[in-house]
Amino acid sequence: MDPNSVLQWFQHHPNAIHTDPAEIVARCERAVRRHAQEDAWLSAKAYVARRRHAWEQTPGLHASEVYTAREVCHEIASGLRDHEPTVESKDADHLAGGPVRDSVDDRGWELLTRWILDLAREEEHATWLEIVSHTDHMAPELIRDEHLSEDCSHEGSACFGQVAVRIAKLLEHDYSIHAFPH
């Protein structure tokens, strides 16, 4: 279903809406896209937080920081591929916002809900693919920006768990920035 179909339906059912249909559809589309993107980044952040917690419990396996950063980014991206969130029908109010729901009657809301959920699923899936790719390619940037070492001698190498936790915290922060770019 596309926004034009929704708009046409409202134009043929003027009593189903209490305001300008074009304004509602446009406002709704912006809100759904924004919330779906935010939700995807925040879901990724929650996934990384769970992985970070597991790494905080990791005993002292030693590895170079560069190796760890590459492995952590790859492992998280791989895990994210399998943990894509799903948009649920109960999410429609959250995605569109209360004022939109209050602007239409029940029949109009049913139509909007189908469109909202389709749009949110599409937007969240596209964002999720972006997150996976972004995460998989973050290692070189993290290595450069954090001045990570390739020292692999047992004395000079870092504990994998400590570096993994550090990388995870950096990714969590990065995901937060992407979720709320304003």
C-alpha cells in the first residue's frame, strides 16, 4: 500500500478524518520513517549491550587490540543479521503518534495501521541492513580513532574481554548518535 492509496481512500471517505488528509498522511509518513529508524538503531544498541555484558564476564584471553576490534565488529554484525527486530501491530500508535490516531475514525485508523506497519517494516529493514554493513565496516575507523595496538606479545597484549567491552561501548555510543541525530 502506498501513501497515494491512503490519501485517495480518505478523499473518498471525508467523514473518516477530522483534518486535511494530505497533512495527516505526510505527517504520519515522516513520523513512521523517523521512529522506525530510531527503533532499529536502538535495537542494535540493545543487542550490543547484551554482547558487551557477556564480554565483561570473559576471562583473560589475550589478543591484539586490532584483532579484537576486527573480530568484535565482525561478530556483532554477524549476530545482528540474525536478530533483526520485527514491527508488531501494537507499534502503530508509537510509530504514527497519538495525534494521528485522534484525527481519524476507526475505519480510517485500520487503513492507516496497515500502511504504517508496511512502511515501518520496509524502513526498519532497510535501516537494519545499513546497521549491519556499518558495523561490519567500523573496525578500521575504530582502530584508527582509538589508536589500537597490534602488539601480540602476551605481556603487551590486551585481554580480549576488556577490548571487546571497549569496542562494544563505542558501538553503543555510535548507535545512539545514529538513533537521535538531531
